[in-house]
Amino acid sequence: MSNLEVPSLKENIHIDQSKWLKEVRVFAPATVANMICGFDVLGFAVDAPGDEVFMRQVAEKGVRIKSIAGDDGRLPLDPDKNTVSACVKLLLADLGLTDAIGIEIELTKHMPIGSGLGSSSASTVAGLFAINALLGEPLSKDALMPYCVEGERLACGHGHADNVAPALMGGITLIRGYEPLDIIALPVPEDLVAGIVFPQVDVPTRDARQLIKEKVRLKDAVTQWGNIAGLIAGLFRADYELISRSMHDVLIEPTRAILIPEFYEMKRIALESNALSFGISGSGPSVVAICKGKEDAQLAVDRIQAHLAKHGIESFQYVSAVNTQGPKLLNKS
């Protein structure tokens, strides 16, 4: 598992089969990783879009994926290659339940793959939240988190938590470190709203990550540290002006913006529409206008979409407050 170790759980967790459910349906949300200035250490969840997992017990032992909808046939049905089923299998193995239960999974993608909105993390989180619910919730979210991170390693080759942490925990999260994994929940100012635009252009996560420089100037690093610290202080104080002047990325955005058509025009439009800040969601191509209030967020995304349409670029938009719940159980039996 990369450089992370999933703890053995079977000796520490009590499994009560009388609490097992027959089937569950779970929704897990999209996320905005990095929060503009916090590369690989900050992220927050939104209300929509997101992914759904329907999971049921079946007689035949093992884990299988029955169907995947909304992926245009791009995701594998092989349970060892799909992040949802692979992580469920890993968790069941650590619980000593590999030969004790049969699981069938239906995955519904309500969000685009390669959007920069944590598509793989939403699916993985939904799957792990679902199996935990099916087993009567023997594990805490903290115990599920390393398995979510492993899903990201399987999906993109890098076991980062800036998508899966907010998707699982909800709200705004800080990943302080990975050895050991240390995730901190941050305050969510009441009026903080994200206006997200997903342009229909292709920016693969692996390609976007390869563009990042391995070495940066100390001057730029100091600027970025100050911005991250200022943003966190602004969140604790619900100081929107401090949040605004702190959310600037001098390390990652200048490189990744090259891959996103009309990026700087979109940024100009967002800031002229009263956005507190504007930047790239995750590795892109989705962009996000962080605003105070839904009205400004809606104005920003409407104007950005109109601009993209003039240049022949189709796009989707989402406007959402920060989702403080994370995944939710839609039904069970």
C-alpha cells in the first residue's frame, strides 16, 4: 500500500452478524481539492455532484461488480482493478470476512471522470461507507480513511487524501501529514459557497501532476505558506476578507493553468463578479469561484459559462455550500 499501512482490524473490531443488513444505497460527494492555495493538504466537500453505490449481500462469496452506469464504459468491472471493489475486498480481508460474505455492487457515476472533482474518491468513499453500513457500522470514519487513501493510490498512482478526506468526513479538511495519516477538520464559515464550472476539455490527473515542478524557489514557498496559514486563520475567524486575500496559488496554478483554455479570462470574470477567489479544482479542468453567498457564486458561474460558450466550449456548472455531512445512507434494508 504505497507508504501507508492499513492496520489489521480483525483482532480489534467486534463483528456482530445480527446487525448485518441485506442491502444499502449510499451517496458520496464530489470535492474541491487543494482549495486553491493548499496543494495536497486542503479540500472541501460539496453537495453535488457525487456518486452512488448500491450494495447487497448475495449467496456466492466474494466481491463482484454487477454494473457501472454513467462512465461511458471507461471503468473496469474486474473487482481487483476497480477502486470500489478492490478497497471493499481489502477491508473485508482485514476484518477476516473474505470467505464469510458475498457482496454485489452497482456503481452509478453522477459526476464526470477526469473532472478535477474527485470522481474516483467519491466512488471509493461511497463503496467503503456502504460496506461499513452493511456490516452494521463496526468501523469509525477514521478507521475507514486509510482504505480510502489506498483507493486513490489505485486510481491515480498517488495515495493522497485531499479528495477522500473531505468526501468521507465532510466539511473542510487539512491533511497535516501522512506518516501517520493525520487529518484535521477545519471550521466552515456559514456563507462560504463554491461556484464550480467544468469545461468539457480533457486534463488527465496524471498528466497534470507530471507538470508540477519538483523544486520551487524559497520566496514562492514562503508566500504559499503564508497564504495557507492566512486561509486557515480566516476560516477560524470567519473573516471573508482574510480568506480572499489568502487564497492565491503561486506554485501550482501557473503551470496547470496552461492546460485549461480561457483560464485567466474565467478568473477575471469570477473576480469581477465578486468572487473571493478563483482557481483550479484539484488537477482540473474544473475551476472554482469561492464566494460569500450563493448569489455571487451563481453570478460568477453563469458569466463564466457564457464566456466559454462564445468560444465553443461546453461546460457544466454546480453551485453549492460546503457539504459538512460527507457520505449519506439513502436507503437500507
